[in-house]
Amino acid sequence: MHLLHFIGHDLAVAVSCIACIIGLVLLWNQNQHDNDLEATETILLRMSFSYWLVYCIAFAIQKIVSPELESLLMILKMTTVLSYFLTFSCVIILPLHRFAVHNIED
């Protein structure tokens, strides 16, 4: 049962890594903005995808690196934690930003 859980999590991280790359490619082509508010939302989305991509890559490298390299594993674990929290903060800030802009317009 635990093996199935680990395989499922690894598969979810792999799929989300591909989705992040697709999202960044789609956002890369979107350079024209009508105002600064749309530009800010695009930047927040790019940051979210970028931080999550860093998480996915660091997570994959953790699986590949041997347990004997403890210092490298510790750095990778810190990278995954930091990128996870940065992704979370960007995801939280985006709706807050939209809410603040909506209140200013009213």
C-alpha cells in the first residue's frame, strides 16, 4: 500500500512538472498587457509556475541522489521546502491581489 502511495505521488509530481512547463510556455507568449494590474497577475502566475517547477526538479533529484551524500540531500530538501512555501505564497497572493484591485475599482 505504501509503495502505491509513493508511486502515485511521484506520478503526480511528474505530471505537475509537465503542466508547469506548459503553463510557462503559454505565459511566455503573453507579453502585451493593457495595464499594470494585468502585468502583476501575469508575473504572479509565472512565479507560481517557476517555483513549483523548482520543487518538482529538486524532488526528482532527491529520488536520484544516493543517501550517502547527506549534505546534497539536505540542500535539496531545503530547496523543496522553500520552493513549496514560495509557491504557496504566490498562489495565496494572486486572489488577494484581484480582491484588492476589485475594491479599488468600486
